[in-house]
Amino acid sequence: MNDIKNKEKDSNFITHLTELRSRLVKSIIYLFILFVISYTFAENIYNFLVHPYAEAVKDDGTNRRLIFTALHETFVTYLKLAFFTAFFFGSPIIITQLWKFIAPGLYKNEKSALLPYLVATPILFLLGGMLVYYLVMPLAIKFFLTFETTTQFSDLPIQLEAKVNEYLSLIMRLIFAFGLSFQLPVLLNLLARVGIVDSEYLKKRRKYVIVIIFAVAAILTPPDPITQIGLGIPLLILYELSILSVKIIEKKKDNA
């Protein structure tokens, strides 16, 4: 009997391992296809990501440009853009493959409880990216440009000559930082569902969370108040919304 049980366990393990490998391979194939498509449209993606900078400086009376200082820099930048875009749009595909892997082992009520979080994850990531693109970056660019000087105040003026690679690396890093940070409600609600935290616990730790949020914002963003506040305040709002959603979960548990 023990031998039969061991064989069944080994068989189940191999089946799960095979299924996991299949999902990983499919995810990699999808990402590669998205990477090729993204690289084909790398110039369009570049124009899209550089738009906040172009809009912020279009009326300042200066002929602005982005420069590169190495022969291979633009090529490598386009590769980074393609990888960034493939991962950004491929994240829902990866989540879907993960869901297909774990769903067969879940009960119906567990599936219905987990599915909203899988839907919310890419939506919150997208909202974080949109906040960077439409609000934080334009404000940050205008803030940094205030440190330029002219010949009226200096024999040798200070003027921004932004590098392509550095600018795009900054905006892509911020999009990922904001997108990942916006997963806070998902994380807190999952912790509440498994009983690790509750609404009272989150309320009592609010003052510590405020300090942690702004410390994280200072680490993930450039050393300027615009981007740090731009990340900190939305996270505080999301934290308060998480407390409300955790309360709803608790009421459902009490009524069940």
C-alpha cells in the first residue's frame, strides 16, 4: 500500500512539474513574441515615453534634444524599451498562466475569492504607470528645469542636455516602482483573508506605515520632493482604502 501511495505522489509531483514547465514555456514564448513586436515599434514607444519631456519643454524657447554619447547607446536603449514593453503588456498573460496552473487545485469558493485579486493586480499596475506618465513626470521635469541658469546670472550657464538612455531608464524605473507599489491593497487584502492582519491592526499601525511609505518612496524615486510625494500620497490613500476593504472582508466572514 505504501509503495502504491508513494508512486501516486511521485506521479502527481511529475504531473504538476510538467504542467508548471508547460506554463513557463508558454509565458516565455508570449514574452518573446511581444518583445519582437515591441522592438519593431521601438521608435513609436520611444516617442510615447518621451512625450512628457517634450510637452514640459515645448514652450520654454529653447531648442531641446535628447543626446547619446556612445555608438551603441541607442540600440541598447531600444532593446530595453522592447523588454520593458513586453513585460508591461505580458504581465496579464503571465498572471493568466499562473492562474491556469493553480486553479485546478482550488475549491470553487477559493477560486471566486482569489480571482478578483488577479484582475486587480494588472489594473492597479496600470494605474500606477498612468500616474507617473500623466502627472508625476511632467511635474518632476519642470521642477528639475528650474535649476537651469542663463548668461544673465552666470558666465557659463547650466542647461540640461538629457541623455536618451538616462531619461528612458528613469521613466521606466518609475513606472515599475509605482506599478509595484500600487499592489499594496492586493497584498493587505490577501494577508487579511488568511488571518495575518485585520482592520484594527492596520489602524493601530497607521503612523508607522506613513513613515515606511515615505521611506520606500525616497528609495524608489529620485531625490526630489515631487516624485516622492507623488508616490507617497497615493500609497497612503490606497492604505486607507485597504482598511475599508479589509473591514468588508471581516463583515462577510462574520455573516458567513
